[in-house]
Amino acid sequence: MTIANDLIKKVGEKKLHFSLLDPEDQTPKEAGKLAKLAEEAGSSAMMVGGSTLTSSMQVDKTVEAIKGNSKLPVILFPSGKKFLSKYADAIFFMSCLNSRNLGFLIREHVQGSLFIKQVDIEPISMGYLIVEPGMTAGKIGQVDLVNRDDLQTAVGYALATQYFGMKFFYLEAGSGAPEPVTNEMISAVKKNINIPLIVGGGIRSAKTAHEKALAGADIIVTGTTFEKDKNIEKTLREIIKAIEE
């Protein structure tokens, strides 16, 4: 079974949590330790990537360290073709739907696809929509941010993603966002699609994670908290428990 199909099967059984690590925010050794904690806490996958990456070597070393300390699937969450790693299990082959830059819509994908084929990383198609405030991801991605209250536009992007045949749809408020995607937007999107809905950005507590899962998110992604929380294992366990309740 592919990683994508395995995750889709699990989504049919319960809500999931993915842990996101930016290779620039800690050493590979620290990333390995964090991955072990994430697995023990109940996370279902490790995502590796960031909007401001500068070193492909750091990506490789981080992925290797994670795989050396955890059995969780490692899924690349790339900002461009330069930051792919042959050591990963899969890659979110994602189009930044509301970017004004063709590179983030399709051109980076064209240039990176041969590498993915050659090293046999599993591509997982995904529509990626950045919502206000967007943070660094919105700036780097050169996006026309979707207003937090513009439910109709969000639903339109989600349906387009599904109609294109993509396997996942991701609502992103941006790493470190002061507020996550609204419950109303999550609910509106989920009611109109039948592919898994991923929600990330600004989710720092078990209470918020529970609200987003209840609103309709199938998968919750946490990153900034994961990297900076000194009581990370406790926080992760609380968040994952809240998501699954």
C-alpha cells in the first residue's frame, strides 16, 4: 500500500496529526530526537520543509536523522526543486493554488519531477491554499491571500483541487500565524469535498486543535510549537489526544 493510500485509510478511521520540521530551525541530531518524541506521542507522519530553506544538504541530513530515529513516513514539504531529498519516503507534490508565480503553480514541479521519478520518491498530489495572514509562506509564495471570511473562494479552490484529481487539500494560515484558519472556513470546505482536508498554521494548543478537528479538519499540522516547546512531548500528546476525541 502506498503512503498516500495508507494515510487516506487512517483518515477514514480517525483524525490524524502530522509534525512539521523546518531543517533550518534545528540540527539534524535535534530533528532526530524530535521525530522520536513525535512518534511516541502518536503523530502519523513527519513533514520536512520550510519557506526559507537555503541548503539542500541540510534537508538530506535532517531526513536521514529522522529516519534513523523514527519509523514514521517522512514526507517532503518543499519550497522548490532545489530542496528535494532522495532519502525521503514521499513528497507532497503540491501546487500553491493562489500564487501569482507560475513557478509555485507548476514550473518547479516540471523541473523536479524527473528527480522524483529517478529516486523513486512517492508523489502525493495536493492543492495548497494560503489564507490570511499567510505569514512568510504567503510572502515567499507571492500569493493573493484568501480573506479569512471568504468561504466561497476557499470552497471553490477546494473543489477545483478535487476535480483535478489531487488526493489532499491543505488550508494554510502560515507558520507562526497569530490566528489559525477559521472554523467556519474549515467546515464549509469539508462539507463540499470528499478528499482529506489538512489544516495548518497558528495551531498551538490542544483546545485549538480540537476545535479545528471538530470543524472538519482530517489532519492537523503543527510546526512552530513542535520546534520551540520545551515540554514538547506533553504538548504533543495533549494535542493529538484532543484531535482524536
